[in-house]
Amino acid sequence: MVQDLLQKATTDHKDLLGAYVSSALATIVIRYVASVGHPGIVHVVLALLAVVGFVTGFLLIARSSVEPAVKAGTVIGAAVVSGLCFALVSYLFP
């Protein structure tokens, strides 16, 4: 039973897991860039990479072959995960 669910998560829902990961990493990077006092060109590049991470997350969801209801749930879930990552990073590194 558990092995079947793990198999499905690593094959059918691989794109959805990638969306969660890319949105969480993009949130952490954008939080870092937002906390910098005097941004430079490196911070601009990091901000652009964070935007690419968010867009990648949505494209991975769109590419997935699951039902539309699961895709909608993944968008909401990725937004919640991003919010939690932002709050956690803000709390740990004020």
C-alpha cells in the first residue's frame, strides 16, 4: 500500500512535487533579496531567478497529467507552502 503510494508520487505526481519544491526555494530566495539593505546586481539576478522559480512551479503544474481539481489543490498548496517558508525564514533571520 505504502509502496504503491510512493510509486505514484514519484511517477505520476513528480511534476506536482517539483512545483512545491520550486515555489519553496523561490520564496526563500526572494525573502533573502527583500532583506538586503543595499541590493546590487547579484541581488537583482537572484530576484529574477526567484521569479523564474515561481513561473517554473506553475508550468510544472500545467504540464502535469492529473485531474484539474488536483492541479487547483496543488496551486493552493504551493501558495501555502510558500507562505509558510516566507514566515519561517522571516522568523529565523529577521
